[in-house]
Amino acid sequence: MDVFSPGKSVNYSCDPGYSLVGKSSLHCTDNASWSTPHPRCEVSSVLQCPSPPSIEGGSHSSQEVEVFIPGMVVNYSCDPGFSLLGEASIYCTESGNWSLPSPQCAGGCGAPPRLSFAELTEEHRNQTAFPVGKTVRYACRPGYSRHPTVPPALTCLSNHTWSEARAFCKRKQCHYPEAPKNGRVVVLTDLLFGSIVNHTCEEGHRLVGLSLRRCELFGADVAWSGDLPICQKVVCPAPQIQNGRLSVIKHRYRYKDTVSFTCREGFTLRGHSTAQCTANRRWHPPVPVCEQDGMAEGYHHPDTTVRPAVMCLPPPGIANGEHSSPSSDTFGVGALVHYRCKPGFVLIGNESVRCMPDGAWSRPLPRCEAGCVRPGVGNGEAIGLESLYRPGDIITIECNAVNVPRGLHKSQCQPGGTWDPPLPACSRVKRCSKPPAIPHGWHSGLAKAVFAPGTSVSYSCEPGFTLTGMASIHCTESGAWSHPSPVCQAVKCPFPPNITNGKLEGNISDTFPYGASVSYSCNAGYSLAGNAFINCTALGTWSQPPPRCEEIRCVFPEVQGVKRATSGNTYRFGTNITLECDDGYMLEGISQIQCQEDFSWDPPVPACKLTSRKSGSVGLGVAAAAVLLLLGAGIIWKIISKQKQGFYHTYENYNYKTALDQITEKKCSCLA
């Protein structure tokens, strides 16, 4: 109340955690003032508890409270989709701490799965608990684009797991790679993001550039890495032979060109007499040498001084390899030394070098690079016979018949002895048994006994039943079906709608199963427009809208010479109207007619006939008027008598039910 009379008192109290300073009770005095100053509430010095702990997936009931003193109770509740574990309430103890343990909200899902092709949107990345029914959205990673028909979202299911992560992002595709001139391109897997293509050259050409190119990110799109390699014609340098000659002399020699060697007189050919230009731009066999006859060491000739033969020092060593030369300090011109690599390394380049006439070994020296060991694949094997593969070699993994590859089928040996992509593994296929049958329904896999991972079956219900649950489930790699089987529930229609000025007919129940039928009827004075029956369909809806009840109204036709005693063009069911003719017309028929249920008049609308205009017409008119007067008097008498019997009627009384022939059946007589 806003006004207090003298003698009225008020009491003050403080919220929990606050103490009252001043009088707790005040009263209104005779001089219209309060007896003492108003008290105030100050924070109590009693030990207080901190704010109640928050719980993930729920909240407590005291969000607006600032002070918590011993004895105060806080109630917790969980968000939709979570259930409470533990006591729902905690209280503030005398020591200023909350009673333990705090409740927890469980029943939702943990953090959504990390996907190789998509990542969570920003709003969900740091969240670790989600209620049942919560949907999280993903965005495609670079190199991937949205699949137009698959929504990029996962939902927390009632079994506390996330829905299946379908491939809603697909790898972008690079354009078909160009082949080098005089070469070709080999697509190893496909043209999608991350795939590799290999470029090779036709025989007689060598590849300049990288043979392998990968479909990689290029801005927001994807493109092939590096530049397109080129295929150059193989050209061998002109072979050099001292003290000898060639069969064909050119500046350059093409692939597979052959030359023959001969020595000058006094020299003997050491090596093969012919050599061919090979794909590695070297002569094979190696170019021979011409050695002077009988001149293993230098000696004095009476005519000339022959210098000692040119010799090479021991060949150089190579990392991770060794050569097969004998333990000698010198090697004669043309001597061959072969190299080999240590286990786990492969030889790159020519496996041998030759002592050249200038006392140096032929170049370049080979090198040993770490090779890739033939992999052992469980439940499968690597195609090929090599035990060690060179960098750039590609291997194919083939799984046994009852196993499937997890990953790419092909891998390439990289410098350093690793395979890229990593070698796939062959895992034994776990198959699913026949999915469960459901009452009043069936699934699409009735003809099979076992199902491979990835196989889907669809459920359908009999007419009159609707599917609740997942309509399609698939066999997972664990050998279990992705979701529980759905159920077929009987279709029920809602209570049929009511209609204005009408009602439902027959026995009306609370439930209306598939196939149920109801009918409608109209109140008196109304006619049914539409089908009287509606049926409950397999979709749980009524077969059509309900009919309407339209008011019955009779249309009065325009008849020449007829006066209507009641104004208006249409008349309600049961309405009686009395008719008379215009001057100069005579009524033929009954003067009172009634609107019927079939929108017609009963008796039929009378006619007004034009009277004759000959002499004596005045007398006839007087006589006719007298007859009509008597007839009207008879009708009035009949109406009065009917009213006495409990009936009533007006010109527009739709409750009037008396047949007109009962009114007009009595004949009138004229007075003398």
C-alpha cells in the first residue's frame, strides 16, 4: 500500500548473507512520520561460499544470487538431451565450501570426430559435450568442395554417438594432365586432389624435369605441381679412340647409332670393335683402346723414343658403396672397375668406370642412394620381384580375396628409402549378418544372408503403417549395422474436423486407424455440399476436406403479373410466401407456396393470366374480387385454426411444416 494511517507498522528483513542495521519494525506516528529512521542491509560478516561450480551441459537455479551463506541450497538441472548424475542439490557448509560432489550432466556426445576432408565450424571447435539431438556443421578443407546432395553436418544420436560422417566434401579434380611431346602421361590412380601422375618418354628420348607431378593446392583451386617435363632426343658424343679410327664420323650420334673401331698399324684393339649409342647417352660396350704392339713398358728404339704407357690411380670411393678393383696401385688405359652398394642402397648411374687415356677415370661416378625395401603386407602382397626398389619406383599392393585395402593401392619409393603415400594395409573384411525383420514391414536385403561393409538396406512398412527411425541402415567395417532397425507404427488420423451447421454421423471413437471412414449430415434447413464420407489414408490424413453445410434458399422466378407479398429474391427453407396478381391478371393455381429442401417451391409457382378487356369486364372484375376476398378470409380462418393447434407461421418462417394442400383443400362459398 502507498499510504499508511497512524498506528500502522511495517517490518523489515534482509536477504541471506546480509545483516539488518537499525530497527526491524517501524510504525506511522500521529504527525504523519515514521517512528525511527529506515534500517539498512549490510553484507554479513558470516563466512560465505563462493559462487556454485558450473557443470557442462547444465546450470544451477541461483544464477542471480550474489551472496551464499552456510545452509543455502542450490539446485542443478541439465540441458535438454542430458541426464543428471548424482544429487541434484548441493549446500553451502559452515566452512564456506560447497558440499561434494557436484552433480554431472551426462548422456550427450563428446567432441565430434575429426574428418580428413572437413573441419568443424568455429562455434563448435572448443566444445567437448553436446546434448542428444544437437547438430554440428563442418566446412570443407582446402582441396575439397561441397557435395551438393549431402548436408555437411553430424547429429548427436540417442545412443550417445554421432551420426555417420558421410562424404559431404569431395576432393577437387585437376584437369587432365598434358603429355610431353614425344612422351606420354600415366595416371596412377585418378585426377583428384593428392593424386600423382607419371610422365615417360618414347624410346630414344630422355626426360628432362620431374617425372612425377601431384595434384596440389593452387590458391583456392588445385593444379599439377611443377612444370611439364620435356622429352629430349638421346644424343651421344663422338667416341674418342687414340691411334685408331671410326667407321662413321659425326659430330653427334643418335640413339641406337652404331660405330666400328679399327686401330692404326702397329696397334692392337683392346675391347669390343663396335659400340652403340644407348638411352643413357653412353656407348655400349665401352669404347675400346688401341695399344701399341709389345709396348707394355717404355723402351729405347733406335729410331724413336716410346714414352711409358699412361696409367690411372686407384678409382675413387663412393658413399655407401665400394668398387671391385684388385688391390693395385695403378690401372692401365681401358681398365674397367665395377661399383656396388651396401645392403639397403641402390646404385644410381653406370655401375662401372673406365681408365681414360688422359689418366683419369670416366665420369660421372655412380652414387648409392637409400632404396626402399620390398614391403611385407599382412593379408596381401606387393606385386613385383625386386627386393630393393630405386627412388621413383612405384609398387602396387594387392590384398587377398577376403581382405580389402585400407588406403591407396600404389606407393612410390622416395629418396631416403621411404614409401609415399604410406603403404596401405589389408584388413580382413567383417561382414554383417542379415538385418532384423520388423513387424508390419520389410527390408530390401531379404535375398542375402551376409552383407559387405558399405552395403545399405532400406526398410518399408505395410500400408497403414508409418516408419519411425532410420529408413536406411548400412553395414559398417566393424561388422555391425550403423543404426537400430526402425519400427512400423500404425497410422492414426486426428479427430475429424467439425463442420458448421452439421455433425458427424455413426459411432465416433477416440482413434481413427488407416481405412476408417466417417460421414457428415447437415442440420435442418441446410444442404450438404461435397462428399458426405471421408476416409483415413495411409499417410495419417483424411482423404479430402470435410463437406460444407449450405443454407437452403429457394429462388423465386420472375413471372409476369405476379406480385410477391414478401420482398427479396431468395427464401430460406420452410418459408411460405403468399402471391397475388397485378391488376388486370387472374391467379391460376394456389396463392401460397413453400420453399422445399430440394430448393424448389411446393406447390409450383402459380401463374397470373391476363383477363379479357371486353364489355362486362368490370362486372367480372368485381365478381373476381369478391371471390378473392372470400378466399382470403378462408385462408385467414385456416391459419387462426392452425395457431390454436400449436403451429405458427409467418411469411418467412422456415420452421413452418404445414403442407399447403391442407390449407387450400377447403372450398369457399360466396355469400348471397
